[in-house]
Amino acid sequence: LDTEPKVFKTCGENVTLNCNASEAKLKDSKIFKFDWQHKNKTLCQYMNNTSTDKIKCNFTNTTSQLTLSLTILNIIPSDDGNYHCKLHSGGGIANGQSHLKVGDCFGKPGKDTPSDQCSFEGVFPIADIHWFQGDVNLTDGTETKQNVDDKGYFTVQSTAPTERGSQRQPYNCSLWMPSLNKYISSRMV
């Protein structure tokens, strides 16, 4: 089966995974099963163009190939992983797979955070908080807590190093994403 082996998408985007079976592979045999699966759950099936608020399935049949398309809407971290396309026909069994890598969910500052803390919600992949006053990095000795929700997003939280630095200057907390090797957001505390 012909599939795209690796697909990288950013949170919130839509992605379409196609699984193509050539007519030569099918050899006029009967199709018993043709589907897309993720985490042992069937998402799309042959001859069943279903749609939900999360996925759209489309089956097309041309003279040269059968295509089963799975479109995932508004992708989130828990959509990350391997998607398996499986075909069972009178001519035998064939498999294909696409690995969807979800990344770059930059998050937003947390709500109702105490004045000496910094928090970012909706972050993926995992990130850290670094503390600064001006150009001085005060991160050493601080702790970043990371909690994950059921959709795979992280809430990243840290307390300002108030025992160091000047009490008269504000602290800058910056969200550091190691996978990108850069700061993606910051705010004054």
C-alpha cells in the first residue's frame, strides 16, 4: 500500500492521510477490509464516507487504484503517532503506515496565576520556563512543573527566584522549547 511515511503538522492544522491500493495489487479480487486505524481504533473504512467533528473519511475508486483518505481536523497532541492502513482482499493482506508528528503548540499565559509565578497553558511538546532580570539569567535553582491534560497539552508553571535579583525590577519569564531550541513566548512578572 502506498502511504506517506512521515507527516509533520502544527497544532490546529488539518491533515489528510491517503492510502492507495493499486488495481494491480487487487487483481479483481473481493475486498473484505480496507481501513485506517490509530491506537487500535478503526477511524475510516472502505465504502463508508463518514464524517465527525474530528475526522472525515473519503473513499475513491478509479480504474488504476483505490484510495482511502483520512482527514483529521484541528489536530492536537494526542493525534500524534502511527496510523495504519490495512487491506484484506481475496488477493491477500497488505499494510501501510503514516507517522503523524504533532508539534509547535505555543500555548498562552495561564490565568489566575499568583504574582510570583509564571504559567503557560496549551504547550506541546514539553517546554521549560527560564527566568531573567534584564540580560541576567536567574533560572538556575528554579523548578518548572509540567502537567499534561487528556488532549496531550502541557501546562508549564514555575515560581520566580525572588531570593535572587533586585526586588525593584520585574522578572521576565520565558517559555523555552528545547525541540525548537528557542524561546517562544515571554511575559513580565
